[in-house]
Amino acid sequence: MCGIAGFVDFNGASSHDELKFMGDSITHRGPDAAGRELLESETAAIGLAHQRLSIIDLDQRSNQPLWTSDQRYYLVFNGEIYNFKEVRRRLQDLGEEFTTESDTEVVLKAWEKWNSDCVEHFIGMFAFAIYDREQKELNLVRDRAGVKPLYYSFQEGLFLFGSELKALMNHPRFNKEVDTDSTALFLKYGYYPEPNTVFKDCYKVKAGHVVKLSIKSKTIDQSKYWEILDHFSKPIIDRPEKEIAEELEDLLVKAFKYRMVSDVPVGIFLSGGYDSSAVVALLQKHHNENIKTFTIGFEEAAYNEANYARQVADYLETEHHEQYCTFSDAKSIIPELGRIYDEPFGDSSAIPTLLVSRLAKKHVKVSLSADGGDELFGGYGKYPTSLKYANVLSHFPFKKLSGSVLNLATPVAKSLGSGFNFDRRYKRAVDLLKEGVAPYRAMKLSSQNVLDKELRLLLNKSTAPRNSNYDLFESAYEQLSPLNQLLALDYKTYLVDDILTKVDRATMSVALEGREPLLDHNLAQFMAGVPEHLKIKNGQKKYLLKSIVHKYLPKEMMDRPKKGFSVPVKEWMRSDLRELLEDTLSESRVKAVGVFNPIAVENLKANYISGRNEDFNPVWFLFMFHQWHVQWMK
């Protein structure tokens, strides 16, 4: 895994110095080697930068940028192609010759042979840029699930790209203008849904997409090569449960084995829950070497799962490492979040994710995570809740009229007291009745931390925020069965823009490669076709996965309430971190930043600190935005 960056400057003004600034800003992603290549055409200066984290084929011959022998194609690549040896053999059968043992050269030769269709051959996580000197085209390609990030912008004749926004921000001509429409989405969800970013005219390459820049015409074209919705829309697998479970276990083992391919030590993040325990149990069974596992615990019992992880590790006899997170640990990390997550990021579990990454880095160079299990197997509690919510409201007669009538009861809701926190939930119910009661709409509304009316007040805007993947695929979501609506929605939003962003930045901040075995596309495609009743059966979430895990771990060890990977920052913000919160969101600072209405922010903050309002997330999101602003917008 690595970091990539570069530019196409139609003004011809960018030089090796600008390329070095961009590459140096992401050295943490790849400290083992640095490569810079400055090319020129008749109409533009083209720069490619690479920072290498050596995982496969440690030889310096595999350093990047890498180019074909005829110097037509130039490649910078971030990620891993786990089946690269199989693809290499296919290419050799077609007459291709190789000079390295790396997956990077396989990507280069595959593009040379199949062009953008090469991604159909890949099992892996990747984000790469490849310049075609003959066609005068630059292609940016991102993996199917969006495990690896890739940003780009096109401003005043300057096209920039990079693994992280900081690479773009380190070009002196990048325009750092905050996009308030995108920031409204951040306040809603705690992250910037793709393709949006915090900046105007700056975007994420969407998961499963290719962005092509034509240097001849100075135009951008986007194309999609993979879409999870396509697989949810296919016929349901009609086979006995036993056969489905057996095939799932086989796919899990294959996915896990692929992600152990490495020339350096590999470990696993272990929480003690079903997802990470499945990864550890199956690998310990089918892998020759003893597995290294890593866990973060908390002194606060309500947040601590380290003891459960220890039980699993002891039972499976892994080489286990654990560390307990104290308040002082968390407090020291909070000021770093704005630097590491180089656009505002609202998931406070970034704190323990950073800590477990730092722990793992002491022992390994690669670590597997179990992200995606809830989205694939139906694990979140919000799924049955959203289904029930939509079902109950669907029985309201005259739904649109009901929404209007329910509005009349708002004064009654307010009389219950703001501490009851009924008002926002009540308004969501009214909105849902007005919009329609499809399950995905119920979950979309329940996922919003700030309502549109509040957004307009906070941002001094008269319009609601732009659409995102929550809205753009409404017709596709509505064609799916109720539970699959929710799984598909999370896969395209929360998973890619929250969970995967969190893990990528945390692991790469310490040059640790994070791998996601549960996001193997063959596994995702299979689970999309599994009948709903095998995902949640008789109220049991992750039914199919649990039936497999119970073959390797005692049921009584695993069946317990889920706590999630979170920290007690909600409580700290009213006590130990209150002074930092007050200072960061002071009226003068908010006014100086100039993005939000200072009076609205002050009211929100004061109501939270006093206990009049229990909604923590909007306050935390505003706090993280202003922490980010201090780091990057000076």
C-alpha cells in the first residue's frame, strides 16, 4: 500500500517542486521509497508522485512510477491485487514478460493488454492513476468497495489528484474554498458522502468508477465498472440453507487467505465480536502460522470489549496484544484528528482506531480488519428498527394528510421538555409520512443528525443541501426487498465514507496497511443474493455468519450485547473536555471561521452542555469541523 499524487497543468506552470510538495505531504502512507516523474506534452505539464510502503516484492525494481518498455503507459498505484499471481499467469500465457515480482507490474501490463477492462480480473483494493502518452489521457481508477481513497480537482486549468486531500492542498494553486452545500451533508451524517468533499470543485473518485481526463479536449469523463445495486437486483439464490452456508464459508476462507498474501508480517484487529472473530477463527484454522491479534480496551466498562477479545484470543490460541485507552490517551489524539483526517470527520471511533493501529504497527506491517460485516450480513440494530418504523407508519391512513395533522401536535411534544429529545424524532416521523415510508427512507431519516430546518439556520442558507448517494439511487433502492434496501444504502454511504475512511487514515497515518477481507467483491456479490431470512432470522441478526462462527467458537462465548467500537467522548465533552469544546466553538472563533451562524452554534453547544439537549453528534461534528479548520485553513 502506498500514497499517490500528481497533476496535469494546462498552464505549464507546475514544476518538480510542486510535485515534490504533493508527494512529501503523504510520506506517512509510504515511507520506504519516493518516486517523482515529470512529463511534458505539447499542451500540459504532467506530474506523477508515489510514496511506497513495501509489502509485496520488496526489491527497489518495484518502486514507482512504473512505465512500460515503450514508455506509453506510466503508472502510480496504491493498494494490493491479491490474485496478482493468477493474473500474471494469464498475461504470460498471452505472451507478456515481467521484470519484477510485484503486483504493480501486473496492473501496468494488464492495463496495456485490456485497458480499463483489466479491473474485471482483479481481486483487491486499489486506487491508481495511469497516463497514456499516446492517447493523451489520464485515468483514475478506484476499487469496487472504495477501500482505497482517491481525490481529484479541476480548477482554472489545473487538474490535481491524490490519495488524500492534503496532497492537493499542498499544491500552491489549489483553491481551498469550503463548500457549504457539502458541509451541510457533513452535519447531517458526520462525513462527506462521495463524490463530495469539503472543498468546492474537488471530488472523490466514486467506488467502482474510472475518471478519465482527456488532455486533448480538457474534459473529464466518468464511467462505472461495478455497482453493488446490480447484484442486489439479481434473482435470489434458491438453494437449501446448508448449501448456502457451505458456499459462504468457502468464500470467507478464500477471501481471508488472499488477504494474507504478503512478504511482511500480518496481524488482525480483534474486537471479540462476530465479524473479527470469524476472520481470526477461520484463518487460525486454515493458516499455517500463528495469528497475531490486537485489541484496544477502555477503563469505562460500558465501552470495554477487551475482555471478550481476550477470551476469543485465548480460545483460538492467537498471539494477542492489548492496550487500554485512558482519557489522557484520547485527549492527546483529539488535536491530531484534524491533521490525520484532512477533511472534517465526525466518527469519534477514529480515536480507538488510531490507538489500535499504533499498537499493531509495533509488531506487524499489515493488519486485517472486519469492516463490512454488518452491511453484508445484516448486523446493525438499526435494520430491524427501521423495518419496524416503516411498517408501523405504513399503516397510517392518508399518509400525507397524517403528516400535516401530526404537525399540529408539535406544541405537545415540546411541552414534554427538550431533555426528553422527542422533538427531533417526532419531526422525523412527520417527514417520513410526507416522503413515503420505504424502509430506506426510514433509515435515511434516522441517520440524519441535523434536520434541514436546523441546517438552514446553522449555515444561513435558504435551501436544503444537495443530493448524495442517499438520494440519487431512490428508484433503485425502491426496487429492492425491505432489508436489502437498508444493506445497499449503507454499503454505498456509511461504509465507504465513514468506516473505510476512518480505517484508511488511521492505519496509513502510521504506515500500516489495512486490509478488508469481508469486502471481497465475490463475497459481497454472493451475500447480495442470499435470501433475507438467512441474514436476519427470527430476530437474530447475522444469522448465517453466526452459524459458521459457532463451529469454531462456543455460542455462549459469542452471544452477548454488541457495544460497538466507540469511546466515552460524549461524557468527556461535558466534563474533562468541556474547556476545549468551549474554546473551539466560542462565538468569536466560529465567527472568524465564517462558515456557521455563531448564535446558532452557541445555542446548540449551550443546550448540550447544560443537558437540555442530549443530541451529542451535531456538537461533535461542529467541534471537529473547527478543529480541522485550525489545521488546514490558516
